[in-house]
Amino acid sequence: MKFLLLSLLFVISSFTSFAYAEEYVIDIPLGAYNPELNTSAEVWYDPPQMYVTVGDTVTWYNDDKEGHTVTSGEGSGRFGWMSDNFGKPNGIFDSDRFMPGESWSYKFEDSGTFSYYCTIHPWMEGILIVEKQIPDYPHDATGTKLEFPLLQYTPDRSIEVNLSWDPPVIKTHEKIQFVYQFYDPQTNSNLAHMKHNFIIFQNGKEIFRDEGLSQIGGDYRNFVFSDSGSIIVRIEGIHSPSIFAEDSVTVAGDVKNKGQRSVDFTTAVYDNPEKTSHEIYHANPAQRLTTYYELMLFIILVPGVMFIIAFAWLKKKPKIKDETSGAVKI
């Protein structure tokens, strides 16, 4: 019974491991052994170029009259062999010679572009492009699955930041919308009008920075990535702005170190197999109220002050005595 249970677990784990892997076939056609221009083979490996994903297995079938190899490296080209160029293997994979009617398979564990050729017939060349597997769920830089909204507290535990983005899986050349909100952890209430910097780092370099002022406790940014790789989304220096000064007054007192009011979120950007370019734009929110907020305060305060001054002047205005003209005696 124990043996059957272990066997069942092994089968299930094996199925899960290969659930997303696929198998591909490349044919070595009849006539590939012949370098002449009138050969019946239109290509040496059919297809000569193929896209696969990390974890996929590729099988080469020999339908030719002679034995062949599948060897990673650079071949000689169609006529290079005439000048003693018989190719240069790089040692990544090598099938050794397999005969007509036989096949050879290789599972690709790493991404990249792999050129290969036949060491017996070095004019035979092919290319395999192995791409990283794109998951159907968001994850952090370590590969751990994420559930939106993400939650982080600032180091001083005074502000809670929630973040999500759409689409959940980030690909190059697609518009991504990052949406985030600020909360008071003590009262769980939304914090509005919070100044902050929204920053994106990719592969160790800062690629985007924008200053913001949240509205109704939240804000958003749109961004399009050109390159794949791990990213850090940092929301930095979160504080409530002072009305009358450049200095900031935070939720729970003054904070001189911006790091005490910053949070980091990590994820990854994948190469988009369907898009290779995009229009360069990074759309900011429709309302950028960093300046408008102070302007609105000015518009409200100035009439109010003028009204108070006018009211005070009216109250202090001296009363004019009524003088009744008397009769003039003659």
C-alpha cells in the first residue's frame, strides 16, 4: 500500500513538473547531405529556425540517406567547407552521429539563441531561439506568486501602502497601470493628499521617476517597458504637505530620512512574443494636482481674508449723527 502511494505521488509530481513543457520536431529532409544547389532539400533542418520555451524538448528526425549530427556552434555555411572551414562547436549540446530512421532529443533548460550544425556536413545549419516561460500569474523577484493588492508598511510603521498593476503579468511593449493607495494603520482610514515619488528600477538602474500627490488616498501611473528583467517599484518619501511652507509635516511627526517613508515592491518583466516595439509614452494621471492644490488653497483663502477685513471695517465704521436743521430767527 505504501509503495502504491509513493508511486502515485511520483506520477502526480512528474505530471505537474512537465504540465507546461511541450515537444517540438525538426526534420532532416532527404538530400540534406548534398551541398549542391540542385539538391532536393530546400533546407537542411526543417524548420531552419524555431522558437521554443525553457523546459521544452526538441527532437530531430533523420529522414536523409546518411548519418547526421546536431551540434551546437557555428557551421561553415554552404560553401565554407571548400576552404577547410568545417564549423566550430561550442560544447553546449552534441547528438553524436545518428543514422537514417533514427532520432535524437534535447531538453532546453536555459534561454538564449542557439545555432547548430552537422559536424559531418558542416553546411547544414539551424537556429533555435529559447525564450523564458511566461507564467500566467504575477510574482515577485524570487518567483513567489503574488495576490493583489500587495501590502507594505513604511519602516516607521506609520503608513500602509497597497499596490496592484494591470495586466498582472508584465510584458515588454504593453501599457502597464500601477495603482496604489495610502492608509493609516492605526485607524485603517484612507490618507489623501500624500506627497511622494514614484520610482521604477530595472536591472539595477533607475528608469522612471515622477513626483505625485495622491487624491482620495490613491494615485496611479502608466508605464511601458522596453526591456525584460527584474524590476523594483519604489514609492518614496510619503508625507502630508504643509499648506504654508515648503517643509513637510508627516502623519506622525517630522521625518528627515525619506527611507523611513518608503516601500519597495519587486516583480519581473518578460519579453513579449507578440510585440517588438511600441510608441514611446509614459502617461501620467489626468489630474496632476501638486501645483493645483496650492492654487486652490490660494483661491479659497484670499477671498476669505478679504471678506473678514471688509466685515471688520464695516463694524468699526463711525456712525454719522443726524442733524435736524432748526428754525432761523429773524
